[in-house]
Amino acid sequence: MKYIITESQVKSLQPTIQSLIDSELNLLRAESEDWGMGEMDELDEINSVNKIVVNDVAKKDYIHFNDGVLVLVTIHKNSKREDFDNLIEEIAARVSEWIPNIELYIENIIDDREFGPGIDW
């Protein structure tokens, strides 16, 4: 069965998508407490994120041949790390269980650090 989503319906999804992203990020943080040394890069990636903020939600039928939802996010980070692709892909996969055909794209990365390497020196 195919569902057709209007632009106004997509915009009304923004608070729901933000809530799902927050929830999945918190679940990943809880799950990561049991990870070992083999997942050090993934642990660093999760621990480098303060929060993920949804900037915009739009229909993605103009990007791909299939319908769906495109979500542009800003990542607020607390380290020098610049690569968050694994985290975004994992969160997108988890959110897609609730909202099919969703894609998350990193629009911006904001460094929330006030001091430290790359900030003060």
C-alpha cells in the first residue's frame, strides 16, 4: 500500500521526528555502555555528540524516484571529531521503523566547546 504525504503533513512530523531522534540517541548511549574495546571509534562518535537538532523536514520525491521524508539535522558536538556518518545512519535506520523511507542528512555541525584543542590553541 502506498501512502501519499502532503507537504503540510511532512512539516507537522518535525516534532515527532525530533522526539524519535532524541530517543534513539539516548538508547544508543545506553547500549554503548556494554560495548568493548572493539567499538572504540563508535563509542567516540556517540560520546562526541551533545545533541542532534532537526532543522527542516521535506518530501524527498524530488531527490529520488521513491517518496519519503528528508530530514536535515544539525549536530552539536563536544570534541574535535568531524565524522558522524555511522551515527546518523544508525539513527536513520532505527527511525525508519516508525517512519518508512526517511533519510537524515547532516546540514551543519556546531562545536559547543568553549575551550580546548582547536579552540584556545
